[in-house]
Amino acid sequence: MAQAAQKITLSSSQDIPFDKLVLSQSNVRRIKAGVSVEELAEDIARRGLLQGLSVRPVLDADGVETGKFEIPAGGRRFQALALLVKQKRLAKTAPVPCVLRDVTSDILAEDDSLAENMQRVALHPLDQFRAFAALRDKGQGEEAIAAAFFVTPQIVKQRLKLASVAPALLEVYAEDGMTLEQLMAFTVNPDHGRQAQVWDVVKNSWNKEPYSIRRMLTETSVRASDRRAVFVGLDVYEAAGGVVLRDLFQGDDGGWLEDPALLDRLVADKLQAEAQAIAGEGWKWIEVSTDLPYGYSHGLRRLVGDPSPLSADEAAEHAKLLAEYRALEEEYSGQDEYPEEIDTRLGELEAAMEALEQRPLIFDAAEVGRAGVFVTLDRDGNLAAHRGYVRPEDEPREETVANFGEELGVEGQGVDGSVSAYQLPSGTSAATVITSGGQPASSGICIADDEDDGALKPLPERLVMELTAHRTLALREAIGRSPDVALTLLLMKLVNDTFRSSGASGSCLEASVRTVYMSAQAPDLKDSPVAKAVDDRHAAWEADLPLGDDAVLWDYLSALDQASRLALLAHCLSFGLNALHEKVNPYGAGMSASGLARRMAQSEIVAQAVDLDMVAAGWEPTADNYLNRVPKARILEAVREAKGEGTAQLLDHLKKGEMATEAERLLKGSGWLPEVLRRSDLAALDSVTIVEGQGALSEEPVSAADIDAEIDLPAFLMADLPVESTAMMAAE
């Protein structure tokens, strides 16, 4: 009959007074790690000792028990208890729960110490997130949880946020189906349904990077830094029921507004309210628009107003600020640089004085009755009201006797010698007409079809028109600071007009000068660096010129030095520059094919003369202004020219939208340009080398050793690829 297996006998436990315990030299823990002894002591003081100490009797030289017990496992707990005793929060003789190892045991003390530390299993992060959520659900606040576990309230908020992700995604994370960073990305949008949709899209994709997940979860949202959100204010938006998505794990620039329709309605309502207030000034019309296009005032006459004088209080305040400013300047004039606090104060004084000096303009009341105002937002989200623009149909008409014939003298017609020669248009009304142009129409934007055969096709005509609008504006800015080139261009136009009267059409210069309006333009044109440069230069000249009186203006221009006259000539001439691509009319009316070819050829000559560089002018390819507007073959061509064949191959399997987004990131800072924006002379200099700003393609073979330096691949494209295969792919 088989003998039954012997039952296991566990070590006995007993309470041992604290002063009978000593640390063992057999404890394998030598390096501090994890929670500090001080924090552990506070935890024991709050909730008591959760785990007893493992101890052995201390024997004397003869092997007799001394009444003391050494601790091979549980040394940190003992140190925390010792700290409480030292702080007189625990009695020296307080009983301590201990597991007592028999003195005759064959298990070494080091064995016990090592086993206790190695066999413990750390809590899975998800269990910790859920535990925090359980504590909160049972009434424990975030501050209390943070204090109990010695973490900051922000960490508690983050872990609670992680616990709020869709349960299905938490299970995927529990089974190591996604990383913690990916789970963190899903917290940006609380909609569990949307989270599940995004995971279904990315789980089998090569692109599961957290930033991509965040982008997909916020693609229909508006950044809190958007000028519309700044104009309305987050408080107003949230009070109206709007939701703001926030990322607790990364800087989110204020978050994302989840309801763009609500935001646009709030913006429109606030702009309308501002327009109603401005209407009280007596303007004939007010045009309200969130986004005015570049050249919105084309063809309109702008009124010249006089700055309103400072009130007595304002003048006294300005004098006080100026006196303090000059006193500080004089006090610190001998130093190489101002102390930081003095420099800050001088800046504050300058800003305060500038605010007082920026005076509202006073216009003639009769002119106000026929003029209007554009109400919009500036790039920083502040209200911008551009006052004093007169439409051609609202200009005063000169009525002469010849208009009415002899009937003006007929008795009973109510006409006498005192009738003014200028009358307001018959349609003038005393009530201000407020209209809203809304956002620029997008119906004319041509989105290239994603279904293409991979062959390079000509760029869409509207896109060419928009790109040449960028080029025309950049040429204007360059001509405006190049008087000698401008003068040569003007002379060339005049010579052609004089000696080639039958063949002078199609010039790239409208030398009337008639400002050329860009009918096709991308939304970002008005905020481009060259647009700002042109506008700033125009405003500077406008501020100096006495535009209200032709006689005074003549004297002013006559007194200018030669350099200033040439600079003003260049500036005025630049507004007639026309390097725009236009639709050709084969039936004779409008632009002919030969005229368009001659215009573009002339604009190329001018571009070379002013050393035009569209990269330096601020243009670079983005999904909005180019990449989403062309077929996939064009996108791959751009990446291939800028980054090489290997990088292009890594994108060729993507969908159109994803390809455009990744191409934008890869092309940023590369200097690549589409053909229509390149200068032919630079591209022809050396087809082997990459010319800065021209996007020329290098045909030189690239060695595998140069791949890392040449190609800046995103991490998700490099992941799981051996170095050798990556180099081979990039070098193909």
C-alpha cells in the first residue's frame, strides 16, 4: 500500500516586540529602489503593516538563542518602523507581526531574502488604473488618492483618464495588443464609439503611432489656438454647450473644440453684434466675413481720415508715461544692457504709449454716408474693422447742364443756381446694410481623383492658377524692393508699346498701373510672408503720402530724393505685375495662347533678375495647398525628388489622404517646389546636384552608408525592419 505524501508545514507566526528585532546582514537588497522609506513609514502609519517580517532567531557563539531576531526579508519595512519609533509615533516595544523561520531550517537566510524580492509580481498598469477608478467611485477624491499613494493629483487624473477608455480597448491593452502610449492617445476623445472606429482602422495598419491616433480622433475638431476660438473664448463656447477635448499626457495647446458648427455660429453671432455696434457710426454698408481674401479692397477708394485728438486725461497719461520712460533711459544710459526688470518696464511703457497713440480716425460725415466697413478677424483672433471704403457705384456723380438739357431751366422743376454739382447716388439709404460673405467658397477647389493609373498628368488648371498667384505676389514683393529692375521692366514695356504696337499684347506688366486681382487664390495666400511684406511696405508709404490733395502730393513727390522716388516707383509698379496663368480662349476673346506664353516667359526673365526664390518667399508644399490637389503619382514624384526613391516606395501603398499627410511631413524644410514655381535657369545649372529652393532631382547613386543622413524616415516606417533591409529599400 502506497504511503501518503507528507503534508507541508508552514512557518509559525508571532508578534515580536520591535526592540527585539535587528537587521540581518543576509538581506540581498543593497540598493535603494521604489518607494522611499519615509513614504513607506507614512503608509504604515496610515493603514498599518500589510505584510509581516520574515525573521530568524539570533544565536550566540554556543548556538543558544539570544532572544533577538534578525530580519533577512523585510528590511525596508523594519527601517520604516524604526523611523516611526524615532519620531515617537510607535512604541519601542510595539508588537510586530513576524513569520518565524525555524533555527534548524535548511533554507539559507539569503535564499529567503532573494525569493521574497524576486517572486513578487508587479501590478499590471491596467489593474492600477481600475483600482484608482474604484477608489474614486467609492467616494475618495483625487486629492485624497494622490496623498494616499504619494503621487501628484495630475498623475491620478491621468490614470483615471486611462481607465475611462472604451472597455474593449482596455482588454486589448491588457492582452498586450497595444502599447501604453497608444492607449494614452485614445484618451483625447471620450467617445467610446469613435475610439473603437479608430482602433478598427489602425489595428491592422502599418501606422499605429500615437500621434496618428490623436490626429484621427481630433480630425473634425478645432484647435483652441484657432483664431475663431480665441475670438469667442473657451468660456463662452463651453457655456453654450460646446465640449473641449483635452490631452492629459501631452501639451495640447489648450485642447480641441469638438463642435466646429457651434463655434462658427458663435463667431458669426459675435461678428454680427460688433457690426451692429459699428453701424451706429453711420456707414452705408458693412461686410462681415470671418476670412477676407487677399485683395478684398480691390477697386475700392479708401477714405483719408484724421486721427482723433487725445483727451486731456489721455494727454496727461501719455506725458506721465513718456517722462518715466525717459527717466529710466537716462538712469541706465551708461550700462551695456538694461537689467531684466528695467527692460520689461520699458517694454510696458512703450506698449502703453503706443495704445494711446493709435487713435481712431475721424472721417467726413458726407463720405461716411457713402462708404462702408469690412468687419473680420485678424490672424491673432482679434476683431478687425477696416473702415472707409467707397465702392465705384457709390462715388458722387457730377451732374452738368448738358445732362438735362434746357429742361433744367424750366420753371417748376425745383432747380436753382444753388444746386451742388455733386449728388449722392439715387439708391443711397440712411440705414446701414450689413451683409455676410462667410467663408471663401470651396466649391471651385479641385480635389484630384484618388483613382489614377500612376501616370504623370498635367497639373489641374485651377491649381496652376493658384500657384502662379503665389509666384505673382512673390514677384511683386521682390520688384517692390528692386528699383533698378523695376525701371528696366517699365522701359521694356514702354518700348514695346511704342515700337511694336501690333505685338505688344501679353506683357507680364500692366503698366497703367492697373492692380491685377488674383481671382484664383489659395486661402493661405493672404497670410504668407510676402503678403505681409507687401502690405507693410504699402502701409508705410500710405502713411507718408499726402493723398487728400493732388497739389500737395505733387509738391511732396517733387521734393523726394532720387532713391525714394525710385523706391516708390518700384512699389507702385509692382502692383501691375501679372504672372498669372489664365485659361486660354481659342475663339479670340480674352487671353490667347501666344499671349499667355509670352507673359510667362517675361515673368521668368523678371524672376531671374530679382533672384526670386519661392522657398525663401515662404512657400512649401502642404496637404491643403498642393498634395491633396494632385494625383498620387505627383505626390510620389515630389517625395522621390526630395527624399529619394526608397522613401517614395515606403509611401506608395497608402491611401491618398494618408500619403498626402506623410508627404507633407517629409517635404517640410526640404526646399522642394512644383515645376510651375521653379526657376528654369537654376534648374538648368546642374541637373545632377540639388539646387536650394528648386526641387531638382539628384541622379547620383547613394550608398547604403549615406541612407541615414539622406532620408528622414518616421519611426513607424523604420520599425521591425533590419538595418540591412532598410538601407536596401531606401537605396533602390
